[in-house]
Amino acid sequence: MVRTGAILAVLLLLPLGVMGATLRADDSLRIAEPIEGNAYLAGAEVEIASPLPADALIAGTLVRILAQITGDALIAGGTVSVEAPIAGDARIVAGQLEVSHPVAGELAALARHIRIGDKMGEIRVIGGTVEVLGGASGPVSVYGNDIVLAGDFTDSVRVVAANSITLAESVHIAGSLDYNAPQEAVIPESAKIAGGVSYVGSASFLPTAEEAQVFALAGFGIYVVVRIVAGMLVVGLFVGLFRAFTRTVVTEVVGMPLRKGVSLFMIGFLLLVGVPLLLVFLAMSVVGIGLAFLIGAAYLFALLVAYVLGAALFGALLSRWLLKRKDISWQDAIVGFLVLSLLNLIPGVGFLLGTVVLATALGALGAVVYRSAFAHE
């Protein structure tokens, strides 16, 4: 109970550190002027031409980093090019990845083709073809099909290659080289490996139970992060584009008496449960199938809108309680979605709270739509 309370306390304090963030999304997005706080950027093409002062979360088909990122970076894209330093850690998922400037912290990446041309802090990458050409000052772990190593490595290097591993003549490893590959690598005479070489050979590439657990946790973590990021972008854009409509729905709940809030929750819960039952009843007859399809489509659309409005509602309540602010902004909605997503990771609590918020938002949406449709002149 104490542990759950501590988690809730931390989550409720998150809005205080997120309000200064910058959220931008466009088909072609170029950041050429200084921005403040953390950056959340998305677009078909994203280009960072001005330094980012804090952490950055970037998603796009083509992503180019041309200016320094002072904090950590989380990047997802088809083709990602890092052409400027990253002062913190970098987490990157891409089809094609090229890193030509240093990452001071840890570079963790998953891509079909990875080329690292400058010295990194720590390296943990998985790819098809992986070229680590600049060395590293920390531990290195590389998993791939064809792997190339070059440069100076201050710590140990661990490699698992499905096909081949190639060492450049200039490679210098201060620690040890441990590698697993179908065939033993040819180590040039000019190469220096102070800690010795350990060759596993054509051992099974199936992970151990411990490694499988780590991979499973990593996969779940990536899924959670991508889901939260996508949801934050959708919520922020919706509230930014339909601010008046969002304010109208949120006002139905925020600051109202508890009795009315319970009424809206009951209305939303009845819609949440009753509409699917109605659809089943209509689908039992040939005449009702078409009507069931139309109602079902409207119901799904209403659920999606209520899902977004629920985040905005929760964010508005947090903003009202913590910051004493009555208006609703897209930052409030993003914070609400983030806190709800994190609370959803707590078994039982997340599902119950999510259901209450969704049903209340659905009830408020229904009340606004009903009043707009049947308002008397």
C-alpha cells in the first residue's frame, strides 16, 4: 500500500516538470529557432537545425539531427542520421541509422543497417549489418548478421554475429573481445586487444532464460514507450485543433457537483455497455444489420474521441488541483494522458481508473452532443 501511494505521489508531481515542453508536428518539420524545455517532435521529415536544450522525443520517416541535443534522445524513424553531438543517452529505432557524431552517454539502437562513425560512450546495438568504426569509451555489446569493428575501445567488447565479424587493422581494444560467430575471425597483426580474445564458436544463438527475460522486458518497454508517445501526439494535436470543443466537454465535468459527475459516469457507463448489446440485438436480423453497422461505426468514433477527451479531462483536473488553473491546454491533455498511461501499468488500479475516466468523458460527450442536437431556439 505504501509503495502504491509513493508511485501515485510521483505521478501526480509529473505535470510540474512537463508543462514547459514543446510539442510540434507537421509533414515537413524543421526546427531552426531555439526552443525551451523538452521537445516532442513528429513529422514525415524532421530536421533539427537548432540546439535542443533538454531531452528530445522525435518520430518521423526521415530524421536528421544537425544540432546538438543537450539531454537524452529517443528517436524512431525510417532513416535516422545523427550529425551532431548528443550529450546524454540516445535510444534509436530505425530502418537505416548513421551516427557520425559522438553520443556522450549510452547509444542503444535497433536497425536494419547501423553505421557508427564517431566515438561513443557505451554501445548496445542490434542490427543486420553493424559497423562500429569510431570506438567507444565504455562497454560495447553488438548483435547482428555482419559486424565490423574499428577504432579505439577503452572497455571490453562483446559481439554475437550470425554470419561474420571483421576487425580493422587499426582496432585497439583495452579490454577483452568476446565473440560468438559461425567462423573464427581473422585478427590483423596490427590489432591490439589487451584483455585477450574469447571465441565461443558456432554455439547456439538461442538466448538463455535470463537473456530471454531481458529481451521480453525490453520489448515490452519499447511497446509501452511507442504507445505512450503516439498517444501523446494524438491527444496534443486533437486538443490543439479542437480546443473550443474540448473546453466545452471538459467544463461539463470540472468544477461541477459530485452528483452530476456521478450522473455523467452512469450515462457513459450505460453507453459503454449498452451499445454493444444493442448492436448484437440488431445484428440478429437482416434488416438491422445495416443499422448496426452505422451505429457501430459511430460508437467506435465516439469511444476514440472520449478516450482523448478523458486524457484532457484528467489533465484539467490535475492542473486545477496542482496549479490552480481553470483553463485547459494541450499541455494539460498530454500530461493527463501520460499520467493515466503510467497508472495503467499498476495492476487493477489502472484499469479501474481508466474505465471511470473513459465512462465519465463518454457521458460528458453524450450530454454535449444531445444538448447541441436538441437545443430549443
